[in-house]
Amino acid sequence: MSSAHLRVGTSGWSYPSGRGSWNGVFYPVPPGTAAGGRRGFDELAYYAEHFDTVEVNSTFYRIPRRETTRSWAVRTPPGFEFAVKLFQKFTHPAGVGAPPRAVESDRPGQRDVDEFRSAIDPLAASGKLGPLLVQFPPSFHADPASTAYLEWLLAAFAGHQLAVELRHRTWSDRLTDTLGLLNAHRAAWVQIDEPKFRFSVRQSLLPNVEGFFYMRLHGRNAAQWWEHEAAEDRYNYLYTAEELEPFAEAADIAGRLVRKIYLYLNNHFEAKAVANAAQLLDRLGQPVRGTYPQAFLDRYPQLAGIVTPTPSLI
């Protein structure tokens, strides 16, 4: 599988604070240091030395300025791709956990669509825009109103690659209808791994469109999924090599069926996503680029022989 055909990266690149900080683990920056707090250190540029794609989560919380997305394009090498999560108003307009149909007046319109499109245009113009991630909350059920809203949203962002994350079981219970809607708009149904509950969506890990395949691994920290001291605790999970194997096999199969594969690790606590992404690249026969601090290897000794240590300055 060619590296241009397969993209493996993490969900987000900046985790400067909290117990799960990447600073002092993946980034050679002291824990607690704010992004860019070390003079001359650029987290995104450093990240891009190791991976050729990233999933942007910050766009869920605020629509970025064009200057910001232009900066992302400039700070990354040719061929790098950004998968961009839609702003929360498109998927959580009544607040996190509420379906779009809950508050009619809070629904986004064409003006919101145009604003978001304009914000990410510098990435598109530079050839670095990958799929748009449309992540709905677990409470987003399959019913006529929700289906109609999803159909509107897919049409509103026509022309972009759209990856749709539907997490409630009603969508897989109505499999034919769900696939019919997504396929009609050439949207990929995001294949996800996370703790499974009674209402969790059921999936096959197979692609539904020929254009691209999109997979997200959130971790399996069921004990802290709903109840945790800090939001980052939910993603405190390290996959074993054995647990990663089914996803590597799914990527192998998808590689024979689609034109492009995007695989992102969202178990970001203490850069566990970075460790698992490197393992998947190695398992899939892809180069594991860049060098890694000794602190990273001390934290994840199973990566010895997979990643290259940063040379000592002594």
C-alpha cells in the first residue's frame, strides 16, 4: 500500500497541559508549557516531521480565522493533509449531546456554511485539505427529522469529502436507509472503535464508498468514558499490538477497495495516540518518520525498534 494511498495520524496535535500532556513525552517541551511557549518550537511543524496527516479538533469549538488555516498550510510540508472537524453548531447546535432537531431556531444556515467554507479555503487552495469530519453526538438518533437534517448538511457541503460519524445504534439498525443516504452523497461512514454500550452503533469496519475510507480509534477506557475527573481521562487508553491488528487488517482490505484511507488515533492521553499511530504505520509497512525523545521510549518501551530515538546532544 503506497503512503499516498494511506494516511495515519492523530486527532489533534496540541495537548500542552493536564496530566495527559504531550509535552515532555512526544514534544521535547516541559509539561505545562503553553503551545509555542518554548522559543523557536513549533508543535505542528514538529508533528509534521512524524506524520503526513492530522485531524483538527479545534475547529469543533470555534471557526478558525483564515490567517490561522493559512499558517497551518505554511508550517507543514508539501503533501501534508488536514482532516477538519465541522464546527459544533453543525452537529451540536443545541449544546453538546443534543440532536440538531432539538432547537429549530439554533439550526445553522447557508451563512454558517459559507463562513466555514471560507475559513478552510486556504487549506483547500494549498492542496492540503482532506475530509471534513461530521461528528454527531451519541444522542443523535435516526428518525425522520434527524435524517432530513443530515441530508441537508451533506448537500450544504457538497464538493468536499465528507466523513460522517454516527454513534447511536438506530443508524446501524436502519442500515439500508443509512447507507443509501451516505452513498448518495459519496460520504464515508466513519468506522469507530470505542467502548461499546447498549445504544452504541454496530459497524463492520468495511468501506461504504469507493472514494475513501475513514477510521477513528478512541480507545476503550469504558470505566472513565462517562464518569471522569477531567475530559482527557476518557482517552487514557493504550491499544496493544494485538488489539490494533483488526484495524490493520481492515485497512489492508479497504486498500483494495477505495482510493484513499484515513486512520486517526484519538486516545491522546500522554501521547498514547502517537505511540499507537507509529505501531500501525509499522504494521502496515509504512515508514515511521522522524525521531522520538528518549522520554517517549521510556514511556512506551514497546516502540523500541519501531521508532528512531533522537540523538543525544552529549
